Amino acid sequence: MSNEELQYYYLNYLKWTEPLAMAMSFVESEALAVRMVELALEVDLYLGARLAGEATLSLQKATVNIILQKGFQPSLKIWLLEQTQSQNALPFLFDIHKNGCSDTRWRATRALGNFRNVEVLKYLIEALNDPDYSVRQKAVESLGKLGNLEAVPNLCQLLDDEYFLVRSLVIDVLGKLEGRAAIDCLKSALKHDDYTVKTKAAEFLGQRVPQEVIALLNEEFNNGNADTKRDTLQLLGETKNAAAIPILIGALSESDWIVRSQAVSQIGSLGIWLDSDVLEDGVTALIHILQSDPQSSVRSSAAIYLGVMGHLRAVPVLIEALSNDDPVVRSSAAYALGRLQDRSAISELIRSLQAEDYVCEAAIRSLRILKAVEVLPTLRKLLQYKPVNVRGEIILSLGFFGDSKDIPSLYQTLKDKEFIIQLRSAYSLTKFNNRKGIPILEDALKTGNKDARERALDGMKNFHGKVGLSSIVSTAFTDDEYSIRKDAVDFLEAFKESQEIVNELKKALNNLNEDICRNAMDAAKTIGNAEILSRLRQLAETITVVERPVEAIAAIQSRCQFYNYGITRLPPPHRTKSGEGELEDLLYNNKLDLLLQEFKKVSEAPKRVITANNYYEKGTHTHNHNYANDETLKKQTIELRQLVHQLQQTHQPTTEVQAAEIIDVEFREIQNTNPTRWQTIQKQLQLLKGQLLNPESHLKATKATLAEVAKHYLEESVVSKALITYLDTMSADPD
């Protein structure tokens, strides 16, 4: 098969990636493995790295070396080696980790998180002391990915790191690590000066040891002064656990109004996280506070959080509060009634329009949420008299539930001296599909503050791309707020096939302004098409921040289901006749098709946890096999099975890396001290390898399934898993 055929018919299509990756594990010829990786790299960077890492262990030095010898810039080379997940990548990554600049060191540190190896753990723990915070941050992240408990003491020390993102990430990692040491470290973090550290610690402890942490905080509350009590209530709320509610309710009786206010806000916040049936006592307590607390700010807070908690039995009490003599409480009650969306409040909210301006403003927002059309005559009158903030709310309401008779008034307010009034008028006109305010919206997109640009973008989106598309495209590439750019890009997704969008994206990707080019790469993940793949690859090979273009490439390839646009544009190469080499044996004779069908079966079948006990139950597996009689093979490998059991019980390794090291040491010891036993074990290893790791077995089962079969013959243990890797490295003859 020619190189052109291999690239055009197989390598370029995502559907063949998994079968080709498995096929690489059959290849015994170094020349063929190298050829496959070289051709794959020409097609796509990720594909080349993936196949390099899928070669047999004996060939990976050659396949990974292809990447090392390429003249790729360092950050791309690190990323490619990370994709291989090959142990042969480690020497280069270790060297970068020691001698590289900060940009390459943090990337190498991130990459090491994908390799389970004792030496990797040592390097990552050393990286926790790196002078550059980004390296320390990635070291924490990688240690969390590896999940090794040995790193817990080192991570705990980093809670005092000078950089807040490092401290925050340490808590995230500790919160997911098993074991008492991690919990004790989280408990110590409850007293940390960093607000983020202690609140995150409380949240994780609330998930893992809720009774323990709530008892600890309760004791802290009872023994503390006002400041301590306020901070402790905050942490109780962060546990997001119903067991905290009685303590918070008890705190509502404290003499310090600041403590009571904190208790109110934490009860209300729990309403976001907990089911309504466990909040009944909390709702009752807040209703009581709204009706009777002597401090208006505490009553106001109770009103707001009754709206947040969403219990409709609070509606009558909130309506009553609208007539309270304190305007702050009335404003909060008006806001809460909008959150609860109960129409029985409409008449009282309309009466509140005659109150103080900020009460009136809150009432208008709630009436807008309730779509209370009966308030329109009142709003039209108030538009002439109220101050800017209130008029702005009225104008938005006219756009949301007004009618065509309001358009002349909106034309008038377009000319208002206040820009916020002009902008809201232009926005409301878009609700009527009226384009008169477009110049104001376009101006706001270019020169307004963040709120103004968000409002203008929302207004332009109301035309559904019929007008203003170029302004939205410009916003997607040039706005300095990520949230606004993302909003624009998400809207443009519906138009990504339009030639206007394609051309603008191409221009942005070639723009000399780094910010615009960077934003275009981010946008390409959503709106990019196959035509820009070659430009994105160029960027991946030239810029330091390689993650942006490769993420965009992956997103586009996932949509179009091929890797290389240029190859799809070529005329189909002439198919040569079948040969007799390894590659032809895989690609012809339907073997690659069999692999593809197996992957489809695995991906489409309902997921079920398979164990050594249930593997052979009827209906558990769908593939047929020609394995030797199970009991016969078990008898033939009894020495090996006993040894696996002994190693597991004696050493109890927790990772496959540890188990692999134990196997290697034990086998060397037997080979040197008991050659006769070694000969027996080696024959049994060859029997097992011949049954599990031959091409016919691979064609009928994924590697994960083979692991399950191995457990059936051996036992379900870490040592048995590591033995599969050992089998794959054995030579064919038992020397």
C-alpha cells in the first residue's frame, strides 16, 4: 500500500483512529512502526503522537524518537510527548523540568501528571518548591491527577504559598484525595487567613466528614467572640449540609446584629443547595426575623433570602413588608416577590411605584418578571417624571411587555441626554424588530463599559443575524471581556457555515495583533470549519501557547470527522493490489474493519461494571472467543497464579507502577537463585501471553476486555494488571 493510500483512505479519518492505534500494538517491524508515525504526523500532530505511544514497548523508543528529532518548538514537543503517554518521553520531560525556562517547565510539569512512575512523583514533589508560581501550580494539579497520598504532607506545606491561585488549587486537590491526612490538612485550613482557602476547605469537609466538621465549627462558634462567630457561620454555610441549619437558626438570637445578619445569609444560601423539605425550619426562622428583628438591615437581608429560598408561604409576609416604614426593607421585599413570581403580589407592587425611587425601581423589575401588563398605563406616565435609574427600568419594561403604541415614546427617549437611556431605548426597540437604534447599539459595542456592551450585544442578537452580524463578529474577536466574546461566539455558531464568518475568522487568525489572533483561535473551537485547519497547525508549530490552536483543531476535527482538509481535497489515489506485509495483512483481509466493529460495540453497548466473577455470566460480553479451555489453562499456570497472589498479599501495591517494579525485582531474584522455578514460570508466562496477547485475541476484544480475561485466569489485583504489561514486553521464545 502506498503512503498516499494509507493517508487518504485510513489515517485521515477519525473513525479509523482507534483501530489503527490497536493495530500499532501488532506491528513487530520497527521500519513499519516508524513509517506509520511519520505518515500520521504529516496528516495531524495529535494522530502522530497517539500512534507513537501505541507502538509495542520494544518499538516505542524509535517511534517517540521521531517526535524528539523533529524541529518542533519546545511547547509543542512537550504537548506531543504528553499525548504519547510513553515512558520514553520521560527523559526529555525531566530535562525540561530541570533546565527549561518557566514556560516550558510548567508545561513539562503538567505533562508529567499523565505518567504513573515513582520517579515522576519525585520530580513533581520537587516542583512544589519551584520559584515560578505557574510551575508550582501545575505540580499541584499533576499530583492531584496522580492521586498519590505520599504527596499530602508536601501539599499541606503549600497552603502558605505566596500566590493565592496555588493555595486555592492545593485545597481543590486535597479535597479529592482519600485518607485521613488530607482531611486533617483541610481541618487545619479552616483557620487560614485566606478566605478562599478556608471556605473551600469547609465545603470539602462538608462533603466528606459533615458531622465532624459541623461539630468542630459549632464548638468554635460557642467559644468565639463576635468576629469569630461571624466567620464560623460563614464556614457552616459553606458545608452545604442540612446539619448546619439548627446552629444557624440558634445564631439568630445573638445580640450582635452583624452575627444575626450572617446567620440569615447562610440560611438563605443553603436554600440554593438543599432540597426544600429540609429548609422548612429555616424559612420559618427567616419569616420571624423579617417580622420582628429590631435591625432594619437584618430584616432586609431576611426578605432577600426568602426570595432566594423560593418558598411561596413567604409571599404574604413579603407583601406585608411592602408597607413597612423602612424603605430598605420595602425595596428588598419588592425584589423577593419578583423572585417568587407569585402574581398575587402584583397589586401591592403597583402601589409601591409611588414610593421612594429605589423601592419603585425594585418594584418595576419584579413587575417585569411577572409580565404584569396591567401596569403599563402607570409606567407610561411615570416615564416623564422619574429619575434616570427608574426611567431606565421603565424603558426596559416597555420593550419586554409593551406594545407598538410605545414605539414613539422610545423614539423620543433615543434622544435623551443620558447615554444609558439612549442604549436601553435602542435595546427595547429591538424587541419590536425595530432598527432605528442600531447606530447606538453599534457605538455601545465599541465604546461602552462592560454592562453597556452586554446590553448592546443582546440587542443585536434580537435581529437573528439579519443585521449587525459584522459588529457581532468584531466583538467576538476584539472585545477585552472573555464573557462578552464567548456570548458573541455562541451566537455566531448558528452562522458558522456562512462565507462571511469563514472569511472574517481567516482574517483574524492571520492578524498581526496577538490579542485578535488569540481570540480567533478561541472562537474557532465553536465557529471554525475545516478550511482553517492548516492555519491552526501553522500556529501550533510557531506560537508558545500551543494549547489554543490544538484545542481548536480538535474541536473542528470532531465536527468534520477527518484530520486534514488538504488531503480531502486531493483526487483519490489509485488502490494498489494487496501485498503480503504486516500492514497489508491489517488493512486488507477485513482485520481493521473487525477492529472498528469491536470499538463500535464497546461504545454503543450499555455500560456495566465487569468483574472476574460476572465476566462469564450470560449476556455480560458480546464477543466470541477461541481461548483454550479455561480450567486447562488455569491448571497449566498454577505456579504463576500462586506467585501473583503471594506478591499481592505480601507487598500490597496500590498502583500498577509499584506492582510492575515488584514483579521485575521478584522475577530477577527467581532467575538468579532458582533457575528451575524460573523456567517453569517463564513457560507459564508464555502460555498466558499466547492466549491473551495474540493478534486474533486483539481482533476480538479491546485491551480493557483483555485485562478482564487476565483477571479471570489470575485474580483481580494490581499485580495481575501489571503482569499484562510485562507479558507484552516478553520475547516470543522462553530463553
